[in-house]
Amino acid sequence: MESSKEQLRKTLGLLQLERQADMEQYHQKVLLRPLHTRVKEGTTWYPVRLVKDYIGTGERIIIEIERLTQKDQPHAFQSGKLISVFSNASGKAEKEHQNGVINYVRDNLMVITLNGDDLPDWIDSGSLGINVLFDEMSYREMEYAVKKVIEAEENRVAELREMLLGNEPIKNPLTESLSVKLETPVLNDSQVHAAHTILQSRDIAFIHGPPGTGKTTTLVETIRHTVKSEGQVLVCAPSNAAVDLLVDKLSERGLNVLRIGHPARVTEQSLSKTLDARIAEHDHFDELRALRKKMEHTRQMANKFKRNFGHFEKAERRMLREEAKQLKADADMLEFYITNDLLQKSDVICCTLVGSSHPVLRSRKYKTAFIDEAGQALEPACWIPFLRAERIIFAGDHMQLPPTVKSNEAAKQGLTETLFEKGIKKFPQKASMLQVQYRMHENIMQFSSHYFYNNELIAHSSVKSELLRPDQQPVEFIDTAGAGYNETQDPETLSRLNKDEAAKLITLVEKLVEEIGVEEWIMQSITLGIITPYRAQVDYLIHLAESSAWLEPLNKLVTINTVDAFQGQERDVIAISFVRSNAKGEVGFLSDIRRTNVAMTRARKKLLMIGDSATLGSHPFYTQLIEYVQSHNFYRSVFEY
């Protein structure tokens, strides 16, 4: 067996492969493409118009821009992404630019927080555009953390490394913690058991939370009790969205939460908890702002152009520069004091995994770090909080979506296997699986419970038999075998689509809406999610839904997207288009059965699936799924319709 250090060196090599693949994709899609191609492919917005600019949280400059052409064009921009604002007005193609971070994108409007203290002087000169940028910093921080963990000797990081990857056993629970009483009516028995396991663990523990089992609720209550005994904890997750959800839930439970991260990457609800916002509210902020203004004024005076520049003027400039330098040092010292005061008084520090490398946290240590959505986190990112904590608690579900890996080679060699997955396999006794789910009808839950969770899931009485209508079946599988619904491939994107299957699915959904009635559907606010693994099929389904007389009035209640976009979400009705239908029996992307698990377990009251059993049946998972729907009378041939 490889030593822990050998495993980590291999992981480091895989991370470098991933960085290379990511950079290569960026080169191919952005750097090497002419402007008009980038605009067409959605990696550039051009031309754009500056709608307005203003000062936002933490004295940062925010601009709002509008896309003027290609208004319905799909694009690669989303909140939190690094971008570059550029201008072609000087005739020097894209030479004038300034970087920033996207706050949010809505339709053809984009709100951006710029890096830097001033609005660029060329911003009003027109010919503006926005490019996607490559995120180098995340890779740098992950590599640094893995190297530090490899180097660790005779310290806590080395001990934790050997427990997870080496031969060191996880120690027994702390005996004094055995008496911890969880006084919370919020949790059920399996959640209380999971919380107890964590509160009693000395080193590493795992909350395994299948869909709808209240993982976040359990985690929040456990964090609350940990804060009581430890004073302060670090809480991380791989994505900003997951961190912001925890910030909201922890704040609701009365904890003082400090959110570390760029304000542009944070939801509006969590913005007031960010370090920037808290600094702006601090008692000493006015003093800090006055110092910075005086420093800026002094610096401008020093740089003022003077026609007669003699000995006296040189001395005056030197003196003003010295004064500006001193004012900057005073302002930095005051900001350091304010930041530390805020950090000291917080119960919970929340950030992304990469965000836990933030300069303000580097010298700080925590007794416990919690990592949520650990089943979706790349291993190298998970090691970052290990450098800050004595004890690590993982929460997640390795039977749902794995981390996104762009390098096929890195994925093949194991980069998609998370630290959570490795740890839960090695120490099953340290993993508590939550068993009662509060989302799905019993029959929607049943197949996933059998295939992924050892038949251990229990549907809570509040959802167990909840249907859209009393006479409806909770699950339906429509088999298109023999109907000639063949898949095709988009020649540009190479994504798959199946137009006949998409059309049939929309017809079936329309029939469902007709049965309930549009007014009743709207009155009950019944939510509908249409999920498919392929982007080309998503685009085609959106096109069909927009021209549907039944679905158009429900547009605010209908979401059509890929599986990844639905992770962590739920809908009253879920309709799945499997797309694949070919003579070779190739299922491609569908062979990652965890994606299908996520898709099926988003549904509360109705799950509708459509696919070709002849193609899907070449994979053992789908064979069992088809057997399940047949045995429960949920199976229909498309010819019946």
C-alpha cells in the first residue's frame, strides 16, 4: 500500500493535470479565439453599455453593464466568476482592461465589483466588452496546502494525514464528551445520533446525509453545540452557494457569523455578514475612512505637476510622500485592529475551502473545522482547512454529485474520489447516516434507498404518501424503445439531444398540467423541474416549453436545466429526459449513476422519466431501475400514449 505522502504526491500530480486541462480549455475557448467567435460562444460580451457605477460594500467600485447584441445567446458568465472589462476604443484591441468579479447576471444585465480603487478613465470611451478570466489563485492555494500536508512532521496536520491516508487509527471518543446532552427538539433520533458522534469525536467524523434527510439542519445544530464548548469554529464548503446557505441557517439560530470572501461572490442575504460590511459598520470605521481620505489627498498633492521644480519643491514632495506613507501605515494598523476585533467576537467563521486560505485567517487556529458538501469537494481543496484546525468534521453524500473534473486523465486516475469518500470507506464506524427523509413520496425514495443506501431510508409521515392528486401515480417511466426516437449530436458543442423524446416529454408534462388545471397549478404554486444530462437537450426543451400554451403561464414555476444545477434543490414534480437512444447501447454520461440519483431524488410528489430501455438496459443500474418500475406498475410504453 502507498504511504500517505506517496498518495498526496500522486494527488498533486493529478491536480497539475487538472490545472493544465482547465488552462487549455480557457486558451482554446478564450485566448485563441477572435472576438466575434468568443461573442458567439458566450465567453465574451461585446459590445456592452455602462448603465451606472457606484460605491458598494467595503468602499468597492461596482459597475452595472448591459449586453447590446446576442441578447438570447447562452454564455459562460455567472456570479463569483473572475472577469476582465476591456475597451477597444483606442484602436488597440483589448489593451485597456481592468479585472473584477461578477456579483450577479440577470438576463442581459451584469453587475461587477471592480478590483482597484478607481474607475478606469477609459470606461466612458465606449467599445466596452467583458471576458471570462482563468482562476489561477484556487490552484495555487490547493497546491500550497497539499505540499504543506506532505511536509508536515510530528504535528497535528501529520496526525490527521496519517489517520485518513496512512495507518494511524482514529482515536476513541473523548470520555468527558459522552455526557453531552443535545437539548434540541429540532432533530430526530438519527440526527441526534449523528450530532452525538461528532460532539464525542476527537479527530475526524462524518455526517452522511442522503437526499432530504436534513443534513444542513443537523450540521447547524451540531455547530451550535460546538460553539458552546469551544467558543468559535471554522465552517467551510466547496461552493459560495453552499457557504451562504450555512451563513443564513446559522444566523437564524442566533449565532454571530462572519463571512470571509469577496462581496461579489456572496448572496444579498449574506452580504451584511461579510468582513467588508462588518468593517464598514465598526465603531472605528469613520476614523479609518478619514485616514484613507487624508492619505489619498496627501498622495495627490505629492504627485501634482509643478512647472518650476527646484530644490524646495523636491523637498516638499519628499515630505508629502513620507506623510502619505505614514498615513497608510496608520490606516493599515487600524484596519488590522478592526479586522481582528471582528474575528475575535464571531462565533462562526464561514468561507469556501479555498477561502480558508484568506490572509486574515492564516495565523489563526481553530479547535474544529466543519466541511459541508464534502462529497462534492476536490481532495486538494479539503486539505486547506486542515492547516487551521485540530479536528475535522465532514458532512455530505458521496452517492450524489462528485466534484467537477475537467481533465479526463485526472478523473480516470482518481481525482474525482473525495477525501470524504476515502474516509467514510476507511472508518465506517465514524460515519452516521441520517435515515429519515422529509422530501419524497415513499415510492420516489424507494429505488434510491435500495440501490445507494442499503434500504435504510425511511419516508417521514408528512411526505410518505403525498401526491399531486389522490388518484395519481407517484412514479412513471415512459419507455421509448422501438419508437425510433434516436439521439443526435450537436456538431458544434458535441452535446447530445433527442428531439422526439423532448417533444414527448413536454406533451406528457402538458397533460399533467391539464389534469390539475392551470389556475389550480398556479394557486397551489406547484413547482416543476425538467432535468436532462445534456446541455443541447436543455436548450431544446427550453425552446419547446417557451412555445407551449400550457407551460408558458407557469414559467415562474418551471425550471429546465442539467442535473448539476439542481443539486441541493427540490421540486413538487420532476421530469427527466435520459436522451440516449442508439443501436450500440452506449449510455455515455449516464454511466455516472450518482447524477441519476440526484435527478430522481429532487422530486417531492411526482417523478416522470422518459428513456429508451433498449439503450439504458445495457447498464446494470438502469436494468434494475426498469425492473423496479415494472414490478410496481410504474412502467408504460410510449405506444400506450
